[in-house]
Amino acid sequence: MTSRISYYFFFVLLLCAAVAAILIFLPFLTPLVLAVAAAVIAFPLYRKILTLIGETDLKRNISSFLTVLIVLIVVLVPLFFVIAKIYSEVQTLYALLLDESGRSQVISSLNYVSQGISNAMLNTFPAYSFDSLNVAEYLKSALAWVFGNLDVIFNSFAKVAAYVFVFLMALFYFLRDGEFIKRKFISWSPLLDAHDEYITLTMKRAVRSVFIGTITVSVIQGTLTGIGFFIFGIPAPAVWGSIAAVAAMIPALGTSLIIVPGAIYLIAIGQYTFAVGLLLWGALAVGLIDNLLGPYLINRGIRVHPFLILISVLGGLATFGLIGFVLGPLILAFLFALLDIYRRTFSAEDREEMGQSSTPRSEATQNTKTIGSLEINTK
């Protein structure tokens, strides 16, 4: 009786400690999850650097630091130039919209597009007139909101700075001690070691699918869209290319949400040849990336139906906020890993207990481990 009370009391304490730890780490969930994902992607680079300089405690620190530095250079340098270009283009658009001639040109183009849509729908809906559009008032309202919420904006920047610091520190230690953390996870888990290995491998592949697959393809498509807008003379190509990179993550529609309106704009200003050229550019250059490079990169990770990935991303965003973009697919991958383990292990044990298999239980357990190892090695 005493041992049972001690047993239950221990697990109550363990549960309380786990809940307290979750509450402590919860404010930094976003940078920690991103650091884990970045560590999975950058780990091969870390191993190459470590192999070159040797494996000692000091050199592991140096390898981890160099890897973090390379990640910063690869991510921040292009991001800096893109942000600078977007800022310059937004200033140009701001000046254009405040200028009376530029404003008149924009309104005329919008009215032309609205009339064309109404004509295409056999005038079922009358064309909307943009003559009353007062861009200056909207801009003044936006600036008033910015100045009225400077404290919120400042706090947001401070929060981002704290997140970046936690992300960099976590990435450093996840790279250096990732293998040790993985071994600890396996030693604490009550599952078979083969199952733990399979789950961790599935999660790694999910990270690669989200980042190397989806994000890489989206960035390339957004870049090509921006180049197309620049070639065919559409204002602010960097701005629209950045928006296209986000739109590229939407299945079926993708960059067409940006390219088609761009073609309509060219038609509205009388550039029919450029409009056809932009549509061809979107179909060939941008579309081929999605159809050829996308499946190759994504299939190197988890193979899940695109609709399920879309739902997991949208559901993750709705439930966890911005970090749900990563957490949604990871949770989905974890679920499928558990279901696959159940299909390979527990359902086989159920069939054995029902007399459909003559294999002894101990031998079946050993075969399960072998199957799990084969699954890990062959996929």
C-alpha cells in the first residue's frame, strides 16, 4: 500500500513539474521551435565543419558558432537587401499616390478594370467607380495609427529582439548538444528504441518538407515573380514578389493570385503584349518551379497529401499563431508516425493474440524491432 502511494505521489509530482516547465518555456515557444527546425536543417553543415577541424569540446563550440554565423549570413544578408528594396519601392508608391497625376492614373486604371469585369459578367453587377478614392486620407489615417501605437510597436520590436536572442542561443546549443538531447529523449521514452528513432526521423523529415520544400519553392517563385514584374514594367516588383512568395504557399492558386492581377493592370494601361508575356512567364518560369522542383524537394521529406498539409498549416496558424506554420505539419507528422507504428506493431500483436500468427510473443517483439530498424534504414 505504501509503495503504491509512493508510486502515485511520484507521478503527481512529475506531472506538476512537467506542467510548470511547459509554462516556463511557453513564452519562448516560437524561437525554440524555430531553433529546433533550423538545427535540423543546419546540422549537416555543422558535422562537416566539425569533421574538418576535429571533435573536441572546444572545437564543437567553434563549429556550432560558425554554423550559427553562416545561417545568419545566409538569411539576414538577402533579407536586408529585400527589405531595403521594399522600403524604397513603398516610398515611390507613396509619392506616386500623393501626386495628382499619379493618383488619376491609378484611379483610371481601377475604373477600367472594374468596367471590364462588369462587361465580362454581362453587366449583371454595375462597375464600381473609384473616382472618390482619396489615397491621401487613407495614408494620413495609417500614419496617425502608427504614431498612436508607437509604444505597442516598440514593445513588439523589443519582443522580436528577445526572440532573436533566444533563437540564436538555442540554435547554438541544439547544434552542439543535439545528439545528446536525442539520446536523452530515447532513454526517457517508454517506447521501443526503434520506435523512438522512427518518430525522430519522421519529425526531421517533416521539418525538411516545410522549410526546404515549401519555403524554398515559395521564395524561388516569389523571386521569379518579382523578376517578371520588373521585366514587364509593373511598379514595385520587390513588393509584389514578396507577396507572391507568401501566396505561393496556397495550393492550386499560388502565384497566380499576384500574376493575373499584374496582367490585368498591364491590359488596363494598354500594354497587351507585356500582359501576354507576363502570363507566359508565370506559366513557364514560375509554374515549372512548382511542378518540377516542388515535388522533388517535398518528397524528400514526409509524403502527406497536399490538402492535409494545407489544413495542418492553416489550423496551426489559427491555434498557435505564426509558429503554427511549423507546429501544424510537425503535429501531423507525429500523428502519422504513431499510426504507422501502431499498424506495424500493435495490430500485429493483436493478430497474434487472436491466433492468426504462430510466432511466439518474444519473437514477434524482436521482429517488430527489426521491422522498425528496416523502416528507418530504407526510407
